[in-house]
Amino acid sequence: MPEYPYLYNIGIILSQRELEKQLIDNLPELDLKLTNIKKLYPNNPTLYLKSSLGDMFTFLLNKNKITIWNYTGGIQIINNLKIPHNGWSVEFTVKYLFEQLDNFTNDFVMCKKCNKIVHYSEVKNNVDIEGIYCDKCWLDKGSNKKKEYRKNSCD
Ligand SMILES: [Zn+2]
């Protein structure tokens, strides 16, 4: 195989209206369709969402739970959100989901721990595998780790 400098991927565009409709009215069918598409290709293909501004997100639908990351998969924006979320209507849950993507596009993210809305550009280094944190929670996390370390060490 010849070597090329870039990679090109194929995709199918589903409009947001269509996606909302399927998330709200027929989630099991959407899950089945996406599962079947993934089964056609051996290397666990990545599913993407693309905003009208051209921003891309990767996502995983696992039955009625959805996780969404930024394009590279390095930042989790939606963590295993159940549709519907406990006590919410399906419509409200789907609205919440797209609001979080809009927020991320506009440089806002929610702190994983305290749910405070912060500028992504200001906290982009406060990231671990579970999510993104405001400065305060990130510092608290750091000092809790130190306390834990002290507790476990012999001195
Ligand atoms: Zn916080």
C-alpha cells in the first residue's frame, strides 16, 4: 500500500433533526442501525457528530446511554448519559445533550465534580480520563491525592 500524508474517512450525514427524532422516538432502532453499521467494518469504526459550524465530535451509543467526546476523543463532553436521564423527559434529555455540545463549541464546559460552567480554554489542562474540572476542583483533586499518598506512606 502506498503511503499518504493524510487519512480520509467516509461518513454518512444524518441531520440533527433526524438524529433528535430518532433519539426521542426510536432509540432502540437507532442503536440497532448503528450497531449493524459498526459490524460491517472490522476495526471498530468511530461514529461522528458534526455541527453546522463544522465542529466534529465522536460518540458512542450503548443501548440507551450516550457518551460524546471532542473530535480527538481526548475530552469527554457527555458521560454515559442515559436517555431519558433519571427524572427527565426524553425531550429534555436530548435538549440537554445538544446544549452541552453547543456550550463546548462556544468554549464552555461543565466541571465534572461541581457542575460549574467554565471556559474550556481556561481549564483545558485540568483533564483526566473521567472529564474536565474547574480550577478549584482540580486543585482539590491534587491535594486529595497528596493526602492519600501521605496516608499510605510509612513516614
Ligand atoms: Zn468544579
